[in-house]
Amino acid sequence: MKILHTSDWHLGQSFMGFSREEEHLKFFEWLLEKIESYKIEVLIVSGDIFDSMTPPNYALKLYYSFLSKLAKTNIAQVVIIAGNHDSISTISAPKEILEILNIRVVASSGEIIHIPEVGIVCAIPFLRDSVIKKFVSKENLEARVEAIQKGVKRHYFEMFQKAKEISKELPIIATGHLTAWNVKNGDGERNIGNLEGLQKDTFPDFDYIALGHIHKFQKVSENIFYSGSPIPITFKEAKYKKFVIVQDLNSKEFQKLEVPKFREILSISTKFENIEEEFLKVPKKSFVELYIEDDFGDAIVERVDQLANLYNFHILAKKFETKKENLSRVENIENIEELSPEDIFSRRVEGMEKSEELWEAYREISAILE
């Protein structure tokens, strides 16, 4: 079985007010070309198809347009699972129609997908409490987290056993949308409750496990991978390369294919006297985070905007600072969409009495909501 593993598309994301539609469209064109040139048999998308549970219409159109083109290729099976950003109802709505096109969408619990003479996929999405509630303790948070993690482990083992009953010869792969042990978060991931730091023994002996949620490519073990997101979600994420994974289970070899940059996302730190020289290096239509270590005034702010318009790129965040007066001026340096709930809560309780008790209450409430 030759598979292509990708995840965390986040269709419909607004980057500080700017649409990513053009970048996602180019990514889909690139992805279709790779699927055909590498003769991919199974495409796996490991969750977070959309950036929110109510994606804009253009994001839905992008998604279905890509799937319609995918159906015209020679691919044997497409497997798409829901992530924590995805709405179960939105993802599941066209399920029966898509199955006619060999596209299986799995939004809740999990399904065994048998691809004759190719392999078996244990398609497991982001597991909400409703799926594993029979394993969940109503005691304190620590006991509840442990119970949920044991429930996740049992769920994967049950799915693996069902797959083995179908065939002991075909390769068996699994999907997941969670945080495995010993992984490094990127920058755009949001906390997903108790599916954090799941240990290696959570997973039985699958031939390959295609994970989503972490936006940075990572090889967790010999057969467990995060493909990462193909499009940077934040300025920090733009600093590392993006990939999809091609895995050949017959030869046990994998390749990570670097996704091209469809738009430059840059952070620039400079003095105002060097600003034009720096701006000359910026590709057109780039997203720029700008930090100027200099005195500021309306004339400087106006000149910066004029130059950005002249060179045809977008400054999404600006920070001007003067050491002389120890003052600073910040414009759009942070956007609430780029902050996690934990970031916001941390700032709110900083310096407050009983902050540890508040954090404990916060974590317990978050776990219940997840």
C-alpha cells in the first residue's frame, strides 16, 4: 500500500484578517500532481480540515472542488477524519455521496475501511468524551484524565483486533488526531483536553499511524508520524518547512515531500533608516510582521505603509519602539485568533491571589468541555 499522509489544512483560516484561499488552492493543485506522479493508492487526511466548526462558504467550495478532482484520479481510497476544529455534522453531511466516489469521511468513534488487495485502515478521528464516556471517571481531574487515556488505548486496541479479523496478511494503518508522547508543539495548535501526551503503548502494532494536530512534521517512532500542516498558521510556524508524507508499506520506506511556499510569511526587525533596503527584498503579496527599533511618529508610520503599498505586500503586525523615552507603540502585534485559551487565561490570572487554584479549576472545566 502506498499512502500519502497530510493533515491540518485549516481551510477558511483568516490570518489577521487576510484570507488564505489562494494558498490553499495552490496547495491542492500541487497535491493532486503529487498523488498522480507518485501513484498514490490511499490518501489520508488526519483531521482539522477546516479552521472552525462554521467554515465560510469559500472554504467549503474549495474542499468539495478538490474532492471532485481527486475522484477523477486513479486513487483507490481517500480517508478523511475529523479533528478538534471540525464540526461532526459539517464533515458528515455528504458522507453517503462521497462514499460512491471512494472517499470515506469519519467524524465520530471510528471505522474499519477494508481496501481489497491493498490494505486496511482503522480510521479514528479526534475522540470526544462522548465516544469514550464509559471509561471516564467522575472523580477528580487527575483520575479522569487517566481514565480517558486508558479509554483511548482500549479504543485503538479494539479497532486493531477487528482489523486483524478481516485479514492477517494485509498492512493495517491507523489514524489519530491527538498529542503523542515526547512531541514538540508547533505554534498554531490548540489544547485538546485529555488527548495530550498519550504514551507509546496507547497504540498496538499498526504498520503505520498517521497522526494530526501537531503542525510541525515529526517522526514519533519508526511507524508513527505527524505530517504537520501544509500552510503556516502563524508567523512562528512560517520559520520551519512544511511537508506531506509518502509511505510505501511494501518497501517500508517513507519520503517527506516539501510543500512549496505559496506565499512568503516574514518577520523583519530593523531600524527605520534601513527600512527601504529591507522592503526591496520582500516578495510581492507577502505577509510581514515588522519590528522597528527606532523613534516613532505619525510620519514614520505613514511612510512604512506607503512603502508596503508601493512594494505590494501586507504588513499584518507592526511594533515601533524608542529606547530614548522608553516608550513603545504596538499596532496589531497580536491577534486573539493566534492566542490559545491557555495564553488568554494565563494573562488574566497573572499576579492574582489563588492563581494555582484558578488554574486547577480551569483545567477541570476545560476537560469537561472537551
